[in-house]
Amino acid sequence: MPTMTVQCYDSSFDFAPYARLPELLKRQTYLPHRDPGGALLMAVDHCFSIRGQGTVMTGTILQGALAVNDTVEIPALEVTKKVKSIQMFRQPVSGAMQGDRVGVCVTQFTPNC
């Protein structure tokens, strides 16, 4: 991995060698491959009830994909529930996939978290 020395601003500093810094950074970063295939696996880290709406489970989708009106299984509780809504960063979305951090609202479910 290439390294580049940096320092605080000095009026006599020559910025010319750093003109290639943006290109070096672009070459070192990448977008990971996200696969919507496979069964849904979501790491739920928090859940809470919203009166009149249902129960919201927040977490990260580790595998698969999810959409509004899908049926999800919660194996630890041996129940399946319908997805009422999905939010990502407080914005409603119609679906989410591997790597997304989401809040999933399901109905008729009492959180035991």
C-alpha cells in the first residue's frame, strides 16, 4: 500500500507532489460486492414498539434482501411476520439488501428484547 507523508500547512510548503493524492485514494478504495441472493439473515441489535404501528427491529442485513410486504421468520421466537415498512437512515424505502443498516417494522409482534 503506498504511503504519503503529510504535515500542517506552511506558507512555504510545495503542494505539487500531493496533486496525485486524490488518485491514490481512489485506487485504494472500493465498493464491496453486495449479493441480494440467498435467505435473509439480519443481525438485530435493538427492537422497540411504536403504538399503532408495530414493532421495529433495527440491525444490519448480513445476507439476502428484504422488501415491504415480505414475510420474515424470527427463528429464536419461532414466528413469521409480515414486513409493514422499512427505513434506512430515517427515510422510508421499499427494500434493502446485504450491507444495509435498516429499521424493519412488523405488525402483531411483542418485542422481547
